[in-house]
Amino acid sequence: MKSRIGAVMTILAFALAGCGGSSDEPGAAPSSNPTRAGTTPTEAPWQALDGPLGRCGPQPADVAGTGFEPTVLKDPDVGRVPAVTAGSGSTVAVLLHQTDGNGLCGWLAYAADLVAQPGVQVLAIDLCGYGEAKCRGDRRGTRQVDAVDVAVREARTRLGATRVVVVGASMGGSVALMTAATNPDVDAAVDLSGPVDWKGIEVVDGGRALTVPVLVAMADSEGEDQVSGARAIVDRAPDGSRFEAADSGHGYDLLLDADAQPLPLAETVAAWIRG
């Protein structure tokens, strides 16, 4: 399978998220497409996937050929967390979605590119209250971290990860940082457009609670407060942390355009995941 990210790497070599609405999660924006919020498939052939991932709607052709394996992560306290895996390697990227009703589906196009080269596995999950997740108790808001902890454990045990990077878009970006601040089995995190506060509370104490390097990307279109807050998180995070600016875009839309083709930040994130 030809990697779209590989093509971007070549371009860079020569040149050198929208979210579904949610009333109780930050970072929500209008959404009309069940595959990727704010996008419409304009390049053929896009096709529906077989099996459980058929709920994700039409996907780029190479997504169908990636070999995603649906599974369900089970925990007696947390509940049932649907997930998909793909790829090979000792690094596992745990992918956390935006506030879109189809949950993990929004990550499939980028995940297909990420695993086109060996070395990285992906583990994308439905967060509590989204997709087909069935969590116990009230595990929305900041308690989404419980579901992510189950995924990180899966990465370390069944998938054999020696490096775990938690990657989130919008709401998922904030949850990725919170997981990185509390779970010792996380090596790094990526936050794409994650709100810098959750119902008035600073995410990860404005960066002070972080113990691992983080990559935070935020577009100027999010507003001065969000951008300055995101920069502050990076400034207070451990050495090696990095801020990436963009003119516009939110969550997934910082990585892929409307045709699911990679933008320059896609390779930056891939390189960060690979370490």
C-alpha cells in the first residue's frame, strides 16, 4: 500500500479536528459527515468497510486494505471499550477521537498512513459515551482517562509495546494530556486542538502536571486564549516538548485535507510518535 505520508515526506525533503456536537465535552464544533467531521469524499474510490467498521461509512481505498482488526477491551470497573488495531512494531499509538458520535472512525484514514511503514502499531478506541462504548458509571469528562488507561494496558501487554504515545484530537487531545500526566506507562503525548481548560479547570495544571514530552498543535483560528494556553502548556512541560502552529483547522483537519490527503503536520506527528 502506498503511503500518503510517504509522499509528504518526499515533498518536505525537497522543501527543506471538526468535532461533532456534545453538551458535556469541550472542543465541540459542527459536524455533518460520519466519516470525518467537516469533510466530504471527493476522490474515488471510497468504500465502506466490512464487519463492525461498516459503521464508519465510506473510507479511502487504502483504509480498506490496511487490515484493521476490531476488538473490544474489557475491564470490570470501566466496562467495554471498542477498539481497532493495525500495524506492526514496538511503538503503539493510542488514538483518541474528537467529540464525534462515530468515535474511533475519525482516525482510520490517518492511522492507515501511519502504519503503512513498519515500526508502529495503532490502537484506536471509542471513548466512553461515543461509538459503541459501554462504560460503567459516569465516565465522561475528565473520567475518560479510565478508558484510556485500559487501552494503554492493552498496548503494553497484548501488543507488546515498549513505547506508548497517546494521541488525541480536540476532546481527545485534552484527554491525551491528562493520561500522560497520570499514567506512568505513557512515554509521550500528542494534543491536536485540545481545549486548554475543562469546565473552568486548567488541563494538566497548565502543563505543570506533565512528566513526559508532549507535542501540542493549535491553529490561530481557535482564538488568542486557546493558542496562548497551548503554548503555556508546552513551556511548562518536560524538555523536548514542542508547539506546532497552524493558520486554521481543528483536530483531524490539522492532519488531513477534505480528500483525506496528508497535510505537512501529518508527518511531524508521525515522526513524533516514532520517537
